Amino acid sequence: MARMKVNRRGVTTVPVRLGVRSYPVEIGKGILSKFGKRLSELQLTSIGMKVAVVTNPLLLKLYGKNLIHSLRAEGFTVTVIVVPAGESSKDLVWVGRIIDKLVAGKFERRSALIALGGGVIGDLAGFVASAYLRGIPYIHVPTTVIAQVDSSVGGKTAVNHAKGKNLIGAFYQPKLVFADVEVLNSLDLRELIGGLAEVIKYGVIADARLFRFLEANMERILGRDPDAWLHLVSRACAIKAAVVSADEREGGRRRILNYGHTLGHAIETATSYRCYTHGEAVAMGMVFAAQLSVEEGLCGVTTAKRQYDLIVKAGLPTVMPDLSSAAVMHAMDRDKKVVAEQVNFVLVDRIGRVRIETVERQRIRSALKSFRQNIRSRFGRDNRRFEAHHGGMGRTFVH
């Protein structure tokens, strides 16, 4: 785990060590208004005074004025680029529109993009930054749980293709990640809970202590206790920073970060990204991966049940929607984790340790058929709590 430092202002800094591409992740409470000053203090020589803030309409209203004022107070010239909210904006059409704005604004190689938003904004702006003039600096100011604990760190940028999620992208590191946990108070409960899936993932793959903290403090977490969230975001970023520093381009260990995502991405694709948040799909994917781990003899039922119970406690779904195995397999076949028509699955040894296994498609198809029937009888619960709150597949969600 990357070593964290806490300064006198209570800001935690997690270093992502990648040689000349290294950068800090800074996490605090109520720090958004200090962003412009902090950017100026860092004296990032590759960043000029011309910046573009890429965000969506709601975030511009909630946080944009504060952030833009802090930048202008430090002498930055700011262009605002507003992108519609939702996964549908994460495509090549919007890549082109943002680049059009940069060209019109005469942005140069030392000009910078600032992504104010969640995973959609971060992925989109990061990809544009990697492509425009063969690469300009960018900074991520994440505003969702998933962005703060996961997608803002590590340099994976991408947009979607009609045939699959994140099929067009690049590894391109930011210059700074600046996370204010107080912005999470503006999220609705469903978004907050969805983000918890990624935090649970980190506990399962690398940190049994974090997993125990989640088990013991879920009431505080769902109650938006800022100290609890500062702890969660800091620990998650430290884990991700350590993994990314060891494997920047997903050639080996970094693939453990895909735990729950193989089936999760397939569910998102098969439901056209309209029925579940990313975290909800990942939660179902984690339950499936744990079941598959038990069936493969890698972990015991007790390990899978602890994960299942925590996912239920967080209010996340556990049962795959009413999709045919064929539809799920078709979506999975287009996933970037498929190699030579075999699927790389992250499976569980125990809480805090996972492994990567190549699983035959026929074995996955067989496991999918039993998944829906087995989960209730195996663990004695279902996702009625989730369905009661959110209405399952009948509710459209745009994130």
C-alpha cells in the first residue's frame, strides 16, 4: 500500500509513483475552494495559465463557480465546457465536440484540462487530454464515490463503443487528483451506495482491515460521516496507487482491480447502461465471482458469505437481472479482458487476497445458469432491500 501523509490542514496525500509521470492524490474535507491556490502552489511546469474545466450542468451549478473563482483568483484563464450528464456522453461524438472547443480557444500543449465530475467526465476529459496535440496536462477533481476511490487514480481513460464499454481509450496519467469528500454529500443515496461497491472490492482484493472497517461501520458510512469517508477514500486510493505504481498498464497485478467487473461490465452492456449504476453491476459481479471461486475450490463458503453479507448490508443488489446467459456471454465476449476467446476472471482466495484465472467460456455459461438459483439458497438472503428501494430493472438510472 502506498504511504500516506497527512499535513497540518488535515489533507491526506497519496503518491502515485511512476517516475516522470508521478503525481499526488490529495484528499480532504472542505478543500474545493482552495483548488486554484493548490494548483498554483504545485508549480507544475508543464501546465500553463490557460485551463478548460470539463463538467456537466448540475456539477457546474453545485461546484463549478467555486472552483472557477479559485482558479481565476490565481490568474488562470478559464474556459468552461459543459457536457450532458450520463454514460451516453462518453463517446467519440463528445470527444470531437470538446476538441472543437479547445481548437477554437487556441489551447496549446501547456494548456490543461480539468475534469470536474465523476467517472464519465474523468474518462472523457482524460481521453481528450491524451489525444489533443498528442497529449496535454489534465487534473481530476472527482465528485462521486467511484471517481474518488477508483477511476480518478491510475490513468485509465476511455470512451464507449456501441458494442462495448471503454473499448476506445489510452493510459494517460493526470498531473494531480484533488478530492474533497464533502462533495459526496450532494449525491443521492443510490449513487453513494453504488460507489461503495468499489470500496468493498478493495477490501476483498487487498485489504482485510479495510473490509473489517466496512463491516463494523456501515451505519456511519451510509450516514455520510465525513471522517469515515475520509478514511475510506484515503485507504482505497493508497491501495490503487500501490497497484498502479507496480503495474501501470495492466500487464500483471493491476488486473486484480477488475474484480467483479467482468460480469459487471457485461450486465451494463446487456442492459444498455440504463438499469444499474456501475457499482450495482460490479456488486453482482463480485457475488458471482465469489460463487465461482467456491465452485473452483479456491475459497470457502464462509469467505463468500462475508462478502455477500457486506454487499447486502450496503444495500447493493446480489442477484443477476433476468437476462439470458447467451446475452451476457455475448456482451462478455466483447470485453477487453477476453484473450484468445478465454475470459480472465479475478477470483477470491480469501478476504484480502485474490488471483487471476483463465476460465473457459463453457464453465462460465454453466455457472451463470446456476447463479440465480443458488444465491438465495446458499446464503439465505436476496436483494429485496435493493428492489424495494430502487425497483430493479424497471427503474432507469442515468449516472
